[in-house]
Amino acid sequence: MQQAAGIDLWLQAAADGFGTPCYVYDLAAIKQRSQRLRQAFGERFLLSFAVKSNPNPALLEWLRTQADGLDVSSIGEFRLALAAGWPASRLSFTGPGKRDAELREAIEGGVGELVVESVREAVSASTIAVELGRQQPILVRLAPATVPKGFGDQMAGRPSPFGIDVEDSPEAIDAILALPGVCLQGLHIYAGTQCLRAEAICENYRNFIEIFSDVTDRHRLLPRTLIFGSGLGIPYHGGDEPLDLEAVGRDICPDLDALAARSCFHGTRFVLEIGRYLTGEAGYFVTRVVSTKLSRGTKIAICDGGMNAHLPASGHFGMVMHRNYPMHKVNGQGPLEPVTLVGPLCTSIDRLANAVHLPPVEAGDLIAVHSSGAYGPSASPIGFIAHPVPREIIIDEAGLRDVTPSGRRI
């Protein structure tokens, strides 16, 4: 990410040119992160970007140069990917609640790999593929029985809607292998997200490797693809230490090499499914202070964008307790003082920060919320109370560009 003084020039220009609230995405920072991921793992992984983390169409189009594939989780995301120029063959389709109409459109559209999360889903996919005169490549998503400590959200190790519980997989995979319309080409595991501990991530990947090996041996598979749900976290709050990605690479690469050396995995593609780790720290949310007040000894700054525009920063996106995102006053100087930042909504839960320490904040100032390049507008209730929706702005070689989806421009 560019240094604060340099990025502030862009943030100020974005606010002046396109208005606030707005999101600003730095493509150079995303490119640097993509390169760092490839280098850390010595090109052992292909990169698959999870569209749900940032489905901006212009960003998806540009990511064709940075990622090897996209993971879509609905037929709507499948359509977005195609419209952004991605060939269907480079898409994988996950999600525990795929409807038959979605399966039909994806299969008919040539989706590269359908990730089935239940026997029911596999049966439906097989029936549809047979009707279409096709055999659909599929991966089976597995839910491990354990997940190491340190993940912000655990998707396994407990009752879960995601995937087939690994202890139930022998019978389930046998049933799937007997279906005529699908071809089992690999396995998928995503067990937890938002982890900042290198040792926990490596333990998680080793668990994946053990499961992949056991299932492959039991069913005599020759997998074309193994998808590792990355779980790589980014620092969202004060005191968070960034993940040591290079330490993860040094620790896990020998295990990946040992797996690749087995004859059943010759030619197998190892795929790292990533989302926020690629785009999160490359984005800022910029909101302008509308007014300030002193209420019972607390300074409050009321901003033009709040929970409606950035739900995660408000603490309502899976957080048990609200913790402030890193943020700064654009072009701000002076002694730090506590201020509570709220949005424009008529609800007491519309709060961006509690007692965050910033230079003196007054009406007209700009506040930039960091780590906002993932789970922004699409994860926020932008229609609530009908305030202006946030713009989305890209910084690229040509400068600033408004890439707000046309359906949201008002």
C-alpha cells in the first residue's frame, strides 16, 4: 500500500471528483499482493479469487491478469464473471444451497468445476448433465472434523452447512462416483477464515493434505484439482500483527512437495482460494464529516457514510464485539484526541468507530477507513434509509476511474 501522504492525494482527489462516501481500490497494491503470494509459495499454488469478497465488475475484469480463476458462489456471480470476460472454464462454483435452475445454467454455460457440497447436489447435477448430454466435472467439498485455533470464522469442526463431513465421506463419495452425469476430478476444503497465525494456517493445510491423501487412497482417485481454502487474514484492528506469509511458505512448501511427489498427484493442480487477502488492504472507505457535536463529554462526528455503506467496519459482520478498523484523517495533522464516528442513519447501531484517536475532526474533513477492499458495498445494506450509495473508484496507471456498477449509480 502506498504511504499515507501519497495515498491521501488520491483519496482527496477521489472525494473531490466523485463525492463521498466512496471506496478507493489501489490496483498496484493488489498486483503486489498477487506477486507476493506466488513468490511465498514458489508458484506451487494457482490463485482463485472468491468473487463474494469484491464483485466489482471492473475489478473482476482486471483480475484476469492477476488470478488464475474465480470462485463464484451464486449464478449471479457466475454471470458477473462471464460479463467481465472470464471464460466459464476458469470458474469454480461453490455454495451449499445451489438450486436446480442455478445448476442447469452453470452446467449449460460450461462451468469449469462444480463444487458439490452434498450427495443431493451431486444427484441433481448428474440428472441435469445427463439431460444435456454432458458429463460435468465436479469437486467434492469436505468439512474437516477439526480446525486449529486462531481462525476468525470456523466452517468445520462443528455442525456446518458447508460440504460433506469428512467422517461421512466414504459412503457419500461412493454414491457420487456411481452417478453417470458427473466426473469427480478433485477435492475442496475451506475450513476457516481470517487467521493471522502462520503456525495455525500451516497446521490447517497439513490437515487438508492428510484428508486429501486419505480420500484419494480410499477411492483410488487421480485428482486433477485440490483446492485449499486459504484462511489468510489481514489486520483489521489495532494491535493486530500482519500475517507472516513468507513463514507460511517456508513451513508448508516441503509438505506440498511431498504430496506432489506421490504418483496419484502427478499433474494435480494445487489451488489457493483467496479473497480478502488479495484485495482487502488495497482498499479504503472514504467518508466526509457532516457535523460534530459534544454529547455528555464525548465528541461525536456524524459522517455521510456509515453502517449502510460499510457494514463490516460498523462491527455487524460477524464480530462479537465492535473493534475499530484502522483509519486516519485525510491530510490530518495535530494532536490526537478521541472521537466517536457515526453514520447518517436513524439508528443507534450506526457507528464506525468508538473513541478512535485522530487529529481534531471538524465538519468537512475526510476520514479514510483502511482494510476496506473486501466485503464493502456488496456486504452492506446500501438500500437502508435510501442514503446515496457509495461510489467505487479505481487507482490505476491512468489515474482515478469511477467503476461504480451502473445499477447503483444515482
